[in-house]
Amino acid sequence: MKVRYFVSMISLVCLAALGACKGSEPVEAKQPPLQTQTQPKAEPSVPAPPAELLVTGELQEIDPDAMTLVLKDVRGNELKFAFSPTTKVTGIAAAELSRQEGRNAEIRYVERGNLKSAVLIHIVMGS
């Protein structure tokens, strides 16, 4: 009799619990709050070196003291370049660069802002 009584009580408790849950929405398993992934600390950005550009034309002015030259490109635009002792000169000896006005040249350069810095100056032979 005690067992029957005990089973009856458990059944009543379960029925009461089911009746209480009948009108409510199903309980979803609680998920832990989303953790934001922290990005690894970015190292200070090092700007990529500027891309080299190429232009061809006729040397107009060469100022070895100011280390600048002016090249008139095939469209007639005059472009001013800075050069340095590390600028590679091909086609002639570097010491002869100041006497090359009127000769055709190819200039590889990088541009930072409005400054064009020659990386390579090639004097075209036979021009």
C-alpha cells in the first residue's frame, strides 16, 4: 500500500508540473554569453614601399647641384624629378649625367605626395 501511495503521489506531482508547463513556451537551453574574439594586437603598420613607375621622354634640364632634372614626356608634359647619389644611372657614366640635356631617357621613379624620386635613369643611346 505504501508503494501504491508513493507512486500515486509522484504521478500527481508530475501531472501538476505538466499542467503548469502546458501554456508556456519550451525552455531553451541557456547558452553562455557570446564572447567577443579579441583581435591580436596589430603591429604598427609599416607602409608598403611605393610602386615604381616608368616614364620616357627627352631630358630638358639637369641641375646636378640641386640634384633635379626635368623630362618632357611623349605627351609634352614636363615632369620634375629628384635624384640622389644612390640613383642608378645606366647607358652612360653617372658623372656624365649633367651633360645629357636633349637626350632621350627612361626614368623609373617612385612618387610620394608631389615629389617624384628617380630610382633609375637610363639614357637611351643614339638619341
